[in-house]
Amino acid sequence: MTAALVAAPARRGRFAPGVWAAAVFLVLLAVAALAPGLLAHGSPNDADTMAALQGPGAGHLLGTDANGRDIATRIVHGVRPSLLTGLGAVGLAVTAGTLLGLSAGLGGRVVDEIVMRAVDVLLSLPNLLLALVVLTILGPGTVNAVYAIALYLVPGYARLVRVQVRVIRTSGHVEAATSLGLTRLRIIRRHILPNAFAPLLVLVTVEIGIAMVAGASLSFLGFGARPPDPEWGAMLAAGRDYFSVAWWVAVFPGLAITLTVLAFTVVGRRFQLRLEGRTA
Amino acid sequence: MRTTVPPIALAAAALLLAACGGGTSAGAGSPVDGGTLVYGVNNEPINLDPHASPQDVTASFARPVLDSLVALDAEGRVHPWLAKSWKISADQKTYTFRLRDDVTFSDGTKFDAEAVKANLEHIVAPATKSQLAASWIAPYAGTEVVGPHEVRVTFDRPHAPFLAALSTAYFGVQSPTSLRAGPEALARRIVGSGPFVLDAFTPGKGVTYHRNPDYRWAPEGAAHQGPARLAKLEFKVLREDSVRLGALTSGQVDVIASVPPANVARVRADDRVTVTSRQAPGGVYSYYLNNQKGPFTDVRLRTAFRDGIDFAAIVKKLYFGVYAPADSPLSPATPGYTKVDRKYDPQAAARLLDEAGYTARDGEGYRVKDGKRLTVRWPFVRAVVREQRDTLAQQVQSEAKKLGFDVQILDLTQPEYLERVPSGDYDIADLSWQRAEGDALGNLFGTASIPTAQRWGQNIGRHSDRELDGWLDAALATTDAGRRAALYGQVQRKVTAQAASVPVYVYSAVLGVRKRVGGLAWEAQAFPTFHGAWTAKP
Amino acid sequence: MRARRVAVRAGTSVLVLWGALTLAFAALHLTPGATVDAIIGSTTVGPQVRQQIIDDYGLDRSIPAQYASYLGHVVTGDLGRSYQLHEPVTAAIGARIGPSLQLTLAAVGLAAVTATTLALLTARRSRVVRGLASGTELAGVSIPVFWAGILLLTVFSFQLGWFPAAGDDDLRALVLPAVAVAIPLTTMLAQVLREGLERVLDEPFVLTARARGMGDAAVRLRHALRHAALPAITLLGWMLGMLIGGLVVTETVFSRQGVGQLMLGAVAGKDLPVVMGVVLLTATVYVVVNIVLDLVYLAVDPRLRTTA
């Protein structure tokens, strides 16, 4: 295709340094999630009042919080619950949302109606109500917050996938493939899925951040991760009380979230380009 | 019927009063007549009617509008207010009040004996669904109108805390005309005879008042007499700590409630703002150990938990010295408070744990007995937490681990909590209980106050002791202040000896005040009153 | 044919409303604790008062009976009275819908304009421009709204004094909360829009347009935007519905009245009539927005007309 050829030189470069940096950061995150002990000494929950709110420095690289806990240690140990919130919620939502969207977009009119009305019902409830009710039923905590956040991300994906599928299904190359006699499953796999996924992928990388931030907002309302779990969103929410006297309590967990979102997006975008390079 | 006072005379009078008055804030210069004062608060009432609502914040919102029959000073002495005088019968069951005859509610209704009767009847009526006031006069039998300005209140049994209860805003006298409007109307609008008149209460935003120009009946001994100095008063709801603080330092509000302790030093350093605080009366913020079920039925374990953790040091550090470490179940601001000595002694605590059979430690360092870990469960509702109590709890959890306790903080929602506590299925529960009356001890340690499925109570330590109940009843049956103080002293010493609870810190109301503001005073329940306040707007 | 489509649409809309109400009713009854305890809270009341509360709200009836009676009342337009707020549900919502709607529209409008501008300016531009844009957007998305609010207040209210810290009385007070809410929305919209634009800019018809001598700006505005807008519009519609009842954090930080605050309290206090009232409101908004959206899709992308 002409367009792809024109765009190719800009798109298919070698890995840029930014991509490398992001990839390395993600590997570090993986290590921290699997074996936090390798990257930080001590327990993230060891409180020492006498060392409370110390600034970043030699003793504590990133300072200490109001309980005198080392923030660097807590950030490292916080990778696991934080990624659980971000990746878990989005992963759950994408899976469920894609299945719903595909069945609605590809199924007959009746399937479409049933699925979309169910999605409508879910979507018509304020997401906050969904989250609060889920957390009131299941109790506050990281894992339950994942369900709550996923539940309100699902309908968005379902709708997006459905709209994409419908656009692609009626577009030129699917019609061409159909006329060439390709099987339905093959068309879905080769043509519809990759094309429907491209805009989805943009949303996914962004929504990993949104989900982590939603976790922080739930902590703000008192429903997020269970203290003393060092989940970043919860640390960020707790740090606001000390912002004017101890900025580091909130800023470093916030930075951790930003960098993680950034890394996922950079790597995600690269992955997306490859995906398109293959299918276009 | 507005009387005009020459402005010069008014200013002179104000100056004179300021010279001998008991305002809390300094450096505001001379009093100013007129103007608007904005008070940033961290919370708002669900229901404005203090007869029905149990919230502290309801009392503080209702106080500008409502006067009481009597007033309580900082030393716990009772003064005349809408009642000129009173007599208590020899059997201590009947109170006869002579009322002022020159008082008018802001809706024009006259204040008289019928009004007092209407108010007390309103408090005890089931339709009011009173969640606090009615429980403070539980033995109430009835009110009799003796004359137009004389009224007699009787009880089934002696009830010494009656006058102290009457002095609170929960017993604020409302216009009988307004009371007839019913609970739903009262939840949004109350009418009284106070120095201010309510304009509008908008949930989520706050409340506005204007001055009652006819006000001539401030309590005896009040620093300011006559109508309020402020033309307008506004309470603005600013829930988020940093926002409330920023609104104060940027001059958008004049006074704020609840300056976060971490920020007190910084606010003090700002030369446009001061910080003033007052200890709240009643039960201090304490950890109540379940005396009825689980490991804390053993007094050795309770004592070890209380004395093996340096609560005083934690409190001083975490609250930057703003809240005092508690040295009794009662706050020093409570009538009948007695300081009880106890000291931090981790060695003694360890010995007690050994004695109780928890000699071994498991892999994670927790003590075990017969292979069972020393685990205590602590239900906690994070969504409604105040004063960084969650941070404090995490600190205590960490310190308790050194002692060998595995403290499990159970993260509950409010409905779960409300279901769990009456069932008694917990080992620690935390509470502070504001009440300017020694009988707070009865709420906190009396057998009748243990929460059950039928009836909530504040005795969440589920402490039950017949001798103690006897002392508490005896203290209700006498109005002799010395005798009551002695009885409450005994109670405080005994619950301390039994380690029924772990007193943690004394809650103080901490106000941030612009220096242009003067004439603030404190209600006995530790919230500010604005009758004599002024603000010199730049 | 057209009339039949409208009838089906109306039918499914009612179905969605009913589904939302039923789901919310069931979910609220799954939350732990007895309603009467939630109403009383941690206060001391006698058995008389307790019974009064149970009688007043009919809490001793079976759950199906309560459900049936609630639906019956809703059909006749009666949403009931709040258990806790001492006012009818319609009054409670009525007092708060204005500020919520204001903030929602302001934030979504701001986000739509900013995101469109950003996407148009940065799509298929140099690496530096795109990198800068994505970087800013990512920083935007990783800041929770309460933090954005606190930071905005610190700078523009407490330091510079341009805007009031709280309230919903005038338009000045709307600016900071609208910006705080719009930040993450802008990010999402801009990403999706740029992605769409870049796709469309590769399409043959765009090349044809360029070949005919059409300027870059005109290509972007007249051709690309229209085709790239579809997923962004889906997102916009979703935001509108989501925000009306979902602004609780912003409302808390900026001390605004609103439906979110109302609902937070109602869920915690098991104030069923209020929760159901809010659900009915947001579901209605949702249904209406979607009907509008479907019409917009048809207008924007003629390709859909064949299947819709």
C-alpha cells in the first residue's frame, strides 16, 4: 500500500535511545515486582517514628514518610501492588471488553443488541458508584480495587472495539478478503483484530496510567490499597497531607507512576508500529 | 423594636469590653463593628437540628443561632443564660428554673416556660429520632409549666449531668414555632434567640448567618454583651486540609478549623496568621481493648500492650507536639479529670507476656503460645479517619511487632464496622468521645453502655465491673461537685489499674486565625464562638 | 421503517434504565450491614427511635416487596425521601445537579477543544514536536485529579490569588476545577485523535487532496479531522455520562456541591432512595447522550449508514 510505503522510513527506524531506556526501566520494574529484596534493603513497613519526615539524603535516599519508613524501599516494594492495579485492571478490562466488543460487532443483530444493552447498563451507572459498591461489598484493598477499576473500564473497550470492528468490516480490504473466500476466523484474526487493536493499544497504554491513578483516587476516598501496603497511589494520596512540609513523601511515588506510564507508552507505541508494519 | 446606639458609644463600649474580655486571639487591634467573618470548616452537619443530630459539627453550626438555658465556663462552673436562676430539689430529681422575660426568638416568638417545655418534649419525642441529646437525659420524666417564666423539670432518678447537658448546643433552645415545622425542615433551618440568625444552609458549601440586632441576653460573664459585632458570619466547608490551609494563608478566609499538626509550625511562622488551640473535654482518643473476648481478657496482656509501647513518644513525634499525650482516660478539660501515672516499661511488658505463657517467638518474630500466634484484630474505617489516626495505627502496629503482638488492622467499610462492633468480634477498637462532663466515663466504661445489636454504646472495650458501675451511678445521683470528682477519680484509677483501655492523645481543636481577627471565644466543647468576634478587613 | 426504529430505540432505552435500577438495587442490598444500623450510625438511640426509623422507611418489608414498591413509585414519578438527608430525593438531586452539570460541560468542552487543537498541531509532525506533546500528555494522565486540584489551587489561588479556592457561586470558581478535570480527559482524547489523524493522513484520498494542491491546514481540518473523530466522539460521550455522577474527588477538593458528593455519602450510609435517584439520573443522561451520539456517527462517517 502506498501510504505505508511513504510512512515507512519514519516509522521503521532502529530502536531509539528512548525506547531502550523505557525497556530497561520496564525490566527493572519486573525485577522489583518479582524480587524487591534485590533492589532495596529492609522491610517497606518498618516504622520508626523518630526518623519521620526526613528529607532525601545519605541515610534515606528518597527521604522518609510520616511513619519514618524509607520511601525508596517502599517504592521498590510498591511495584508489585502498583503494577497489579495498573496492569491487572486494564488487562481484565481489555480481555472482557474485547470479547464483548467482538461478539457485538461480528455477531448478528440479536447478539449485538443483548451485549450492547448489557454494556449500556454497566456504562449508565456512574463508575464511581460501581467502584464504591464493589468495594463496599468486597471490602477495601488492592485486589478488590482492581476489580472495581476494571469493571468501569470494560464498557469503554467493548464499545470501542465494536465501533472499530464495524468500520473495518465494511472497509475495503475486509470486503476484498471476503470476496477472495477467506474463512471467517481467518478474516477476524488477520484483518479485523489487528486493525481494531491499533486504536485500542493507544488507549491501553494510557489507561494503565489511568488505572493506577484511579487507585490513587480510591485511596483518597479511603477505599484503595490496604495500609501499610506500599502501593504508589496510596502513598501519593497519603503524601498530600504533608506536601507543604515534606514534598518528597508525595513527589517520588508520583514520579514513579509517571515514569511507569511513560515507559509503557513508549514501548507500547513501538510494539504498535511493528503490529501495523506487519498488517498494513 | 430596634434600639439605636450612637456609633461612638458603641465603639467605646467595645473598647472597654475588649480591655477586660477573654478573647483568644491577640494582636487584632481594636474591635470593629460590622463586616463579615468567614470560618473554614473541615466538616458539615447532615442535620442542623442539634436536638436530633449527634455530630460535633452540628453543635458548632447551631451555636451562633441557639442560646441555652445555662452556660458552662472553662472550669466547669454553671452560669445563668436564658434561665436567671434555678433550684434543685432535696431528692435531686426536680429542677425549677426561673427564666428571663425579655427574650424574643428571631422569628418574633416570645421565649417563655412553654418554649422550654416544647424544646425538652421535642428532644425526647420518638419522631425527632434524637441520636444524642435524648440519651443525655435518659431518666427524663416530664416538664411542668409553673408560671409564664417558671418551669419545672423532673426525672425518674437523680441525674446530676443535667445542667451540663443543658449548657450544650444539643439542648439549644429553638423557637417553638419553628419546632412545629417538623424534622425535615429543622434539618436545614433552625430558629433561635442567639446572636446570629441563619440565612441559608447549603450542604456541601456551608452556612451563612446575619447579626441579630436585638440580642441583649448573652450569658452572664461573657466577654462581650449586646448584639454581635459582625454583621455577617459565614461557615465555609473546606474538607481538604491543604485547601483549607491555603485559603487561610491567602486571606480568603479569616479563621479555619483543624490546622493539620504537621503544618502548625509553618503557620506560626507566617506573621499574618496565628494558631490557637484548646483541649477538647471528654474521653481522650484511646485504644479500647476488648475486655470480654479474645487475648485481651487477660489483664497481663492488656497491661503489656499499654506499657510496652511508647505511646507518648509516638504521639509527640507524629503530631509535632500539637496534641498532648494522654495521661488519663479523661481529657484534662473534663470536670473530674484525674492524672493517673503509668509509665513506658518494655521490660516489664515482656515479663508479663512471658508470665501469660507467650514465651516463644515464631519465624516472623511474633510471640506464640501453644503454637498459636499472639494476634489481635483491629477494625478500622479508613474512609472516615481523622487526625492521621491511620498513620498512628500503622506506627503502633509496627511498635507492637517489636513487643511480639501481631496487630492486624481490619480495613472495614462503615456499615461493616457498625455491624462488627456490637457483635464484640474484635480485640482493639479506637474512639475519642467529646463530652464536657465526668459522666463521659459512664459512657466509656459503664456496663450499660456496651454496644449490642439493639443499642449502640461507647463502651467498645466491653469493660464490665460492678464496683465501677456503682461508683458511676453514685456520681449521677449527687450534684456535689467535690463528691463527684472523688468518685470519677476512683473510676479513672481503677480502669487504669485494670488496663481497660490505652489512652493515646488528647484531641485539641486547633484554629488558624488571621491576625486581623479578634474576640473569638471558646465553647466548653472546644469549638469557637463568634458573638464577640470582629475582623479588620484590609 | 423509521418509526419502527424509533420505537425499538425507545424500548431498549427503557430497558437500560430498568436494568440500571435493578442492578443498583441488588448491589446495594449486597453491601453488608442492616440499613437501619447505617442510618443510626455509631450513636445511642433507644429501641423506640430504632422502631420509628424502621417503620418510617418500611425497612421490615421483604426485599422483593421493597423493590416492587420502589419501582411502582418510580413509574409514578415519586423517587421517595432520603433516609439521611431529611429531604425528598428530587430536591436533594435538584439542588446539586446544576453545579455538577456546569463542571462536566466545562471540563469536557475544554478537553475537546484542547485535545483537538493539540492533535491537529502535532499529528504527523517531527519527532521532537510529537515527543514533547506525548510527554506532556503522559505527565497529565499520571497526575490524579486531587493532586492536579491541589497544585492548581496552590499556584493560582493561594499564591497568585486569581481564582477563589472554593465554591460554585460564580464562573471564576469554575475555572480551576474544570482545568483539573479536563487534564486527564484531554490526554485521552488527544491520544486517540492523533492516532486517528495519522491513520487518515496516510489514506489515499488525503494524498489525492494534497496532489490537487490543497494546503496542509485545509487537509487536516476539512478531511482528516472528520474521519479521525469517530473513536474520539465515542470517548467524549462516555466521559459526559461518566462525569455527572463521578466528580466526587474534585467536588471534595474544591468544596463544590454536586451529585458525586451526594452519592458518596449515600453509598456509605446505605441511603437507598438517593443512590437509586442518582442512578436514574445518570442512566437517563447516558441514554440520551447515546441516542445523540448514534446520530452523530451517521453524520460523521457515512460508511456506517449501510449497516446501521
